[in-house]
Amino acid sequence: MTAPSTPKPKRRLRVMLSAVAGVLLAALIVPPLARNLEHAPLDASARRQAPGQFLTLSHGIVHVRMAGPEQGRPVILVHGFSVPNYVFDQTSADLAANGFRVIRFDLYGRGWSDRPELDYDRELFANQLLELMDTLYLPKADLLGLSMGGAIVGRFAAEHPERVRSLALVAPLTEPQDISVMAWPGVGEWLMRTWYLPKLAASQLEDFPHPERVPGWAERFQPQMRYDGFGRAILSTMRHVIPESSLPDFRQVGKTGLPVLLVWGEADKTVPYVQHAAVQRAIPQAQFISLPATGHLPVVEAPALTDPQLAAFFKRN
């Protein structure tokens, strides 16, 4: 006697469910692969096109650029969340013309610096700055931090005030931000590849009230995205820096009495202008400069207005 056969409707249901599962799986796997922008290692061959020089610190190779007289007073420029040190092209030239020895570098995970596999938090970046100063034999320097760079130099100055001569904060990352589902393991990685990274270069124009005045800005951002580890570094920074307030570090800076200059564009929507009040309360000695009709990157958008103020501040202190 033969066993009864499985009813055809049940077989069809299994086939349909398998097909749906296959489609869903493909929808999860294919987009990150198809939209992956990273296609090469960041090695010596890739770095041949980079200006400046490279130093090896404890977590890898770091891209460094210097300008101005070798015996000039050192000023170190620390860039923000995603745009590497070219954001300071004009500021570096202007400060160098004022006699400063200007040092700028790419934070880990950005530009031509290595992308180590670790947590990208304030401590990592502050230690990168400390090691850079030690390697260059700089016992003390003036520091300028832009956006997230402001949070980094804030942490550094709070921990190592004896290494800081003065501190300039340009639209510093201040209040914590909710990164929502980007914090979820797996989900954040998927969204980073399929949604966030593909639009990241174009989103750089959102820092400017008049993006038409900075032609080629988005295109200049793209080369660093081609090398392995960029997206991982950006996501890790998003998870470990963005949700944390900078105010505890700024309050500590306020207690040190270090000279501080605070610069903010009134049209800044990336780190809203209203946050300047919290920074001023945290650092009572800070001199505040408000820039009308200027966005998040005044060193790019309005260097003729911003850079003389920075040079004058560093000279006074």
C-alpha cells in the first residue's frame, strides 16, 4: 500500500514561501553589495597621489600636511566628522602667511589615514592628537577644532591642558544626537551601505547656505570613500561620538582658564547656532564671534572673515 501523497495546495504554499524568502534574502544581500563604494585597499600605491607626508602612530599610518615657517608657533587643525583635512586649505595658507607653523592631519578612518578596526570614539581621536604631537616633538600647541574636531580638541584640552596654549572652537559638536536605528547591530551596517554612504558625498553641500558658491565640493569628498574601511569608520564614529555630549569636557576646559575662541555661523543647521549659549556657559572665558549669514563651515565659506579672527586670537595668546 503506497503512502498518501502531499496535497498539491500545501506543496504550492511551500514553494511560494520559499520564493518569498528568497526574494527577501536577495533584497537584504544584493543592495549592500551593489552599492558598495569601497573597492581597494588604502595602501602605499593609493597614497602616492596624496600631498604631504605620513607618520606611523600606534593605530596606523596618519596623513599629515604642514605649512609655514619651521620655527613658527605650531597651530594644529582638527577637522570634523567626515571631510578630511582639505577643509582647512585656505585657513592653513592664511595662518602660515601670518607666520604660524600649521599642522593638519586626517583623523583615523578619513582621507588618507588608516582605518583600524576599533571603536572610533573621542578617546581614540584625542590620543591620535597626543601621539601626533609627541612624534613631532611638540610640547605645546594652539589647537583649532572644527565641528566634531571641536569635541576632539575639547577632550584633549580637558585631559592635557598643559599641552595646549590656546583653543579655537569653530561650530563645535556640543549636544548629543539620537542616531536612531543606526545604533542597532546589523541594521545600522545595512543602512550604512544601502542608504547613508551612497548619499554622503552630496550631503556635504548641506553645510552651506549657498552650495552653488562651492563648486566641486561633493566631488572632492568621493576619493576617500573608495578605500576599504571608510564606511565602518563612519558608522563607528556615529555610534561612539555623536550620541555623547561635549559639555563635560568643555566645562573642564572652562576650569583650566585656557584662552578660548568660539566661532559660529548664524545660519548653521548642521550644529545649530543656538548651541553656542551652552558652550559659553561651560567656558566662561571664551571669546565669542558670531558670523551673520554663514553656515557650518565658515573656514570654507567665509575664510576672509574667519581666518583673520583666528590669526589675531592666536597672536594675542
